Amino acid sequence: MARRALKLASLAAAASGIYLYGNKFMDPNDFGVVRVGRAIATTAVITYDYLTSLRNVPYGSEEYDFLKSQIKELFVSFEDTPLGAASLAQVHKAVLQDGRTVAVKIQHPKVQAQSSKDIFLMEVLLLVVKQIFPDFEFMWLVEEAKKNLPLELDFLNEGRNAEKVAQMLKNFEFLKVPRIYWELSTRRVLLMEFMEGGQVNDKAYMEKNGIDVNEISRNLGKLYSEMIFVNGFVHCDPHPGNVLVKKCPDSGKAYIILLDHGLYQVLSESFRMDYCRLWQALIKADMKRVQKYSRRLGAGDLYPLFACMLTARSWESVNRGIDQSPVSASEDVEIRSNAAAYLPQITQLLNNVPRQMLLLLKTNDLLRGIESALHTRASASSFLNMSRCCIRAVSTYQRSKSHSLYRRVHISLTEALSLWQINLYELFLWLKGSRLGSWVIAFLSRMHHST
């Protein structure tokens, strides 16, 4: 059954492949660091492949009619026009004979065979550039492509990632991950539950559908804090096309739908603990610990630049405390101008940090882009959620390394106290921002002056 699905879906992909390079379906965010070589080197080859695929099965021929009849056996309907297309695959909506509506993700023809050539070409080009510009430190791009591209091309691996993250985050009722239909999936075709909604950066869609923008931003932060700091298993492609939002008409609750699970970063325990402690130091504006843990993560003397890259804040804001004030327009301009000025140092830093950091930096940038679009960037709640996850992660790690019952109890009590302090501070912020809180503060102020 799965092989027949692959053959039939490949025909459908060929029939609709011409849509790939139309602006209607191309997502420019899809071309990240790993795929930039592919975008340059294979556009012409892939396009030619689509245009000639149909010639292998002439329209109106017996084989064409036979394949069409086979599609009808598997699907009640199959939309030829893709819902979306990217550099590696495209997605179609279909209905199975048993009435299930599914999304069919189909890998483009010959992508598997072409990918090794793309990586080789990327490596040659980067070596040539490095000979001309010795300070050019982007050879890590090749290593990342060699590691990540084969994983993204294996759709069965993507299905396993989807199931793993759904189980890992099952306590988050607001999260939806499409169910995988294994009996109809292969390495090149993935059939999953069909889910739809508005893109997570579409503020107008949320306002129109009565979805609380701040709640969505908070919940997205909770998801990624849990993945990064607590579990060390991180969805690394959260661009708006892969993160949807939808309000359930029955319950009135808003859901986050997480799609495209091909690219995950697994964090080692030592890296995750250093990263937790670094973010705790950044939130507390503890510069000594910022320096200590930045150096442990490979930043060396460039730790101020590293802190600015992680937070997307100026060094002045990092010293003052990144939770003390939102990003101003002037600070945003300063960051952008400095990015160009410090390009050699940035390339050196990217070459020195652990490879695990590279996809996290990309993920951070994508999440900040979403927050900027929703105007929720640098909110206090996001830092509070990060703090909670860091405290839980560090405490769990310390308990696992302790052989003393007294020590484990002490760690648990310290953890509970720290989390209670965060909850109390969050309550204070809520009271401060609410009408009830304003009334209470005004009443207490009057009582104070009267005495």
C-alpha cells in the first residue's frame, strides 16, 4: 500500500510541480543556512525535471489512465494544486476512501540523488572563496548540510520526530501535532492528519477570529523553553508556515499547530546545562556568570558579542537587564548596523561555538521574528517562562547527580521556593497591569498617605 501511495503521489507531484517556483506557494523563509547551496545550484535542474516528468507518462495514454484509476482507488479526492511547496517537497490535500482528510507530503523527484552533488558543489565553492578571502569562516555550513540534509530527506524520520515531540509535550493541551499514518508513508511520501489555521505571525487573522495574541506568544514561548531547556529536543524550523494557530469553535480555546518535523536539534546534557545557566545569568544581568558560561560555550573573548547575538539586544541593555525594557527603535537600528560592522567577529564566533548552537541561533531568530510581528517581543512573561524551565532543568540535573537524600531534598525545596518567587512576581505584574490591581495599589497608596 505504501509503495503504491509513493508511485501515485509522485505522479501527482510531477503534474503539479510547476507550481513550486510560483510566488503563490514559495516560502522565502524555507531557504535557511542548510538549503542555500541547493537554492543556488539546483533550481534549473529541478525545474527541468518537473517539466519533463510528465513526458514519461503521456497524457491520455493507457498508463496515464491506469495510474489515474489507481489514485481513485486510494483517494476519494486528491488536489493537484499543492497547498504549499518548498525546496525539498510539496504538500497536497486529499481524502482517503475511509473519509479521513489527509495532508500528503511528497518529496520532489531526484532530490535524494541530487543532494550529495549539491553538498559537494557547496564545499568546492566555499573552499574557493576561502582561498580568496582567508578570513572567510563558513566551512561549518558544509558540515551542517552533510549532517542535516539526509535527515530532512527521510520522511519516516520526520514522522518519528512528530510522534516524539507530541508525546514529550502532551501536557500542553494547546499544542496540536498532526497524527502520522504509517501504513501509507515511505521515506519520500508522508501521509498525516490534515490540519489548517492561520500563520502564527498573522495578527490580523488572530484579531478577526478572537484569538488572544499575547496568549499565543506566551504559549509558543512555553513550548520552546520546554523543548530547549528541559528536554533538549528542539524543533528548529519554526517559521510562520510551520506554526499555525486556530480557535476551536466548540471550546473557544486557541491551539498552536506545529508542522514540518524534519529538522530537530538534540542537545547534549552538558551543553543544555551551560545554556540554561547562561540564560539565567542573562535574565538576572549577572555579568560574571554571563562571561563564565559564554566562554564555556566557546565564545571566548567575544562573549559580549555572543550575549548580544543570543538576546538580539545591545550590550548596554544586556548589562541593564534584558527584561527591564522592550527593544526601542533606536536600539533595533543599532543592532542592525553593528551586525554588518562586526561580520568578521560574528563569523569567527559561529565557527567556534558548538555545532548544537547554530540551529538554536536560527530558531531564536525565527521566534523573535514572530514576536516582533505580534508586537510581544521582550515581554516579561516570556522571561518568566524561560526562568521556570531553567530552574526545573538545573534542579533535575542536580538531583540526578546527587547521592545524598538530604542534598536531593534541599535541591527540591530550593527549586520550589524559586518557582514560588516567580509565581509571586508574575502575580504582582498581573495586578500592576489589571484594573483591580490599579485600584488596590491606589487604595494602599491612600492608606499610606493617611497614616
